[in-house]
Amino acid sequence: MRVVFLGTPGFGVPAIQQILNSNHQLVAVVCQPDKIGSRNKVTFCAIKEFALQNNLPVYQFDRVSRDGVQTLKELAPDIMVTAAYGQILSDEVLDVAPHGVINIHGSLLPKLRGAAPIQYAVWQGMTQTGITILNTVKKVDAGEIILQEGLEIYPNETSGELFERMAQLGGKLIVEALDAIEQGTAVYTPQDEAQVTYSAKILAQDEVINWSMPATQVHNTVRALNPNPVAWTTYQGKRLKIFKTQLSDFSANAKAGEVVQVGKRFFTVSCGDGCVDILELQMENGKKMTTQAYLCGKKVAVGEVLGE
């Protein structure tokens, strides 16, 4: 089948690679417009970088439903595939291809519809998630399920680490779904609306560590927000980003956020229930480093309080 792919971040790169390696024809890639960073430097998204490296036509629209419909029609796809594209598709776009649009979603729908399913799975301490290939409709992530496969979430895994494994699974499943649709064997299963949960967009206030939460929740917050946008607190009046923690066996009757133990490789902070060890951090205007490296040049004292 002739396939047009719509996506922006690296999550979709394995899918493009797998489609290229399949019997299907990837005719074009559509992604969000380039971003202008510091010093007016233009940066390309991961999907555009991959497409250019593989000589694939790339199209970018501020609003694909307004500006890209005619282009999509001229490409004459049999089907379109989306993966974290970042724009809502109009009925006109959804109707361009005879087989419609299918999406790669990072959860086992109907659980965790929405913008941040991978982060939320880690945040909520889930032990399993997965990939869903679904038919795209106007309502977000509400289409019929074509394929699903589960994936274990490891105890200390960050969302970034999980993201990489999920992306690879998405690439595998999207080709299986395309094959089934082409062969006429695909089964479209409606979602159980009674089982729906959501993953909202992560807000700035979600990044701030609340030390009065149980240690498990603090640990899951750090895991979920690594590598982006990163959980943070304050220390000595400056912002302290925390990239990696572990649950601690240390027991202390201390204030939430209080440093209760300092070792060579980490220091331990009291939470609402239990403690966590800080393993990897970045001070404001500093570099990301292990706590062991930080403690070689800086002193952290028992009794200091984070988050004040």
C-alpha cells in the first residue's frame, strides 16, 4: 500500500524504518514546522531528520487540516499513519485515503488516552503498558482497536527508557497492522468506554517535587519526568533538577524534604512516608552529573531541607 506518515518526535522513527523495510511504499512524511531556538538557529524534529537522511519527501504545515488537504490528496495514499503528530485531523484529512488513518498510541487503550500515556504509566507506578494500533476518528484516541501488545515496565525504568522500547514495539505492530488491512484480515474492535482513563498534558506545576508525598510517589515522579521535562526542587535557594532516585531502606523521623543521610554515592531525603536516595542531579546553571561526582566538590549536610 501507498503510505503517508504523519509524526514529529523520535517515537515514530522506528515505525518509518519498519515501513521502509516492508512491502509497503512510504511515499511522504508530514511533520510539524521547524522550531527556531536560541540565536535564531532552526532545529528539525526527529522525523524530518530521518526523512531527509533517507531521501523521503517531507511536508510541513502550520495546520494540516487547513493547508495540507490538497497536497495529501495529490500524494494519493492508500492509508495514512500517525504517531505523536501533534495536530488534530479534520474529517477532510481523515477521508483522504481509502483505508483512512491509523495511529500508533503508547498505551493499552482504552487506558491512558491523551497526550502523555508513557509518562503517566510510569508516574502511576504501573507495571505494564503497551502499544495500540487504532483507527483514527475525530474524538482523541477513541477509534476502534486493530492491534495491541503489552510491555512490562521495569521497577526503576524512566519514561525515556520505556519510550525507546515502546517505539520499537510500535514499529513492529504498525507493519503487522498494514499487512492485515491490505489482506482484508484486520479486525476493528470498539473500545470499552467504561474502562477509559486519561493522560493529560504535563503542566509546569507537575514538575515540582512534593516531598510530603510517599517515597514511592516521589520516585515515580522522577522516573516519569526523565528525560523531559525533569522533576525539580529547590536547594539553598536555587533550582535543583533530579534525574534519578532509588527507594531507600533508611528510616528517619524527619521533616518532608529533609536530608537525613549523606554517603559517598548519594544523599537520602525524607518523604511523607519513607525516603529516597538522590543518585543523579543538576544544580541551576550547572551540568547534569551523578550525585557521587557532585559530592566530590560540594557538601550536602544532614538537616538541610529541599523544597524550601
